[in-house]
Amino acid sequence: MRERLRPKSPRIEPEAVVRAGLKILDEEGLERVTLRQIASRLGVQAPALYWHFKDKSDIIDDMAQAILKEGGFEDLIVPSDKNEWANWLTLTAHSLRKAMLSHREGARIVAGASFQSKAMMRLKTRSTQVLNEAGFDLLHASLASETIINYVWGFVIEEQAQPSESEADRMNAEPIKSSLESDPEWKMIIDVMNQRSKLTGEQLFDWGLQVIIDGLRSSINCPGLSEKK
């Protein structure tokens, strides 16, 4: 939680506002996380929230901070062996996905946070540091860090937006199935969806993540990247 100036007679604590926001998020979704709803949950008037927060986006920042702190990202430690960068990034990406999945629409909350979030800053700077020490120049280390973080956000946002019924189930349903069976292209898509449905979310996530990691491995010595001794 970011340090905030506290009035002499605060009516509410900022931590209580964040907890209320997360509870509304889990129960009702992001669209219901408003100043009015949070104030109502706390039994105060909306203006009371302005003791600590300038607007809803300020609250969202601290909600993102809380989610990342729960996931251990406030105290993120870099590996002692620079050659372990790929394993560290893989574990960190999986931990980020897990942290965001711990709350309804958690990915939208974290992705919408500003750089002021301490945990978000720590995640971005530590990832860049790990890649820089592994051999990427600072610019490319930063770009690679952003690419991985954006992949995690995008994947989990889509993951949390999926309806309970799978795409494969919908496409196999009658009368859709019968109308598409004669089309070879649609049959291929249905076959792919059926195969995808056998994979867990973690398996699907890790496949895309490893494609990025493998790409970074192959580019670490490419022209344009400074060599680290």
C-alpha cells in the first residue's frame, strides 16, 4: 500500500477502502466498483473517500497494488545466477497469472494500474534488471519485460472473460454443428477447438509464454544487443 497523508481525524482508513473495492470486485465485477458503491459498503458518504483518494483510478491503483502484494510482487527477488533468467521469468509470469486469477477481473485491475503502483514498478524494473544482467542491452531488456507482462495481462483478461461454456461446446452444438460439418475449413476449426479443450488454462498459457522465452533466447546474441561480459 502506498504511503498516504492521514488527516488528524480520518473517518476511514485507505486499507478499508481497498478491501471494500476488492470485495465488490469479486462479488459484482469491475463495473460496480464505484466511489458510491465503496462508500455505501463502508457506511459513509462518497466525499469521505477523498481523504485518501483523488478518484476511482487512484483506488484502482491501490487495488492492483494489493493484488500484486498478495502475489509476492512487492518483495520480488532477482536470481543470483544470471543464467537462470529464463526460469525466473517463467516462474514470475506464472505467479503473475495466479495473482490476477485470485480476483474476479483481476487482470483488468492490474493492467489498468498506473506506474505509481509500487509492486507494478518493482515487477517491471526487476524483470528489466534480470534481462539486462543476462546479456540484453537496457532498451531491449525493457522491451522484452514489457512483452512478457503484456502477454500475461492479455491472456488472463481473455481467460477471465470466457463464458462457462467452451468454444468447442458451442460449435459442436446443434444446429450449428450440422450446418458446418460439410465445410472443411470449419471442420478444421472445430477439430482444433476440441483439441484445445483438452488442455488446461495453465498449459495453454505456458505454451505461449515459452514461445516468447525461446524467442528471447535466440535473440540474446543478435546484432543490436550489447554483449555483456
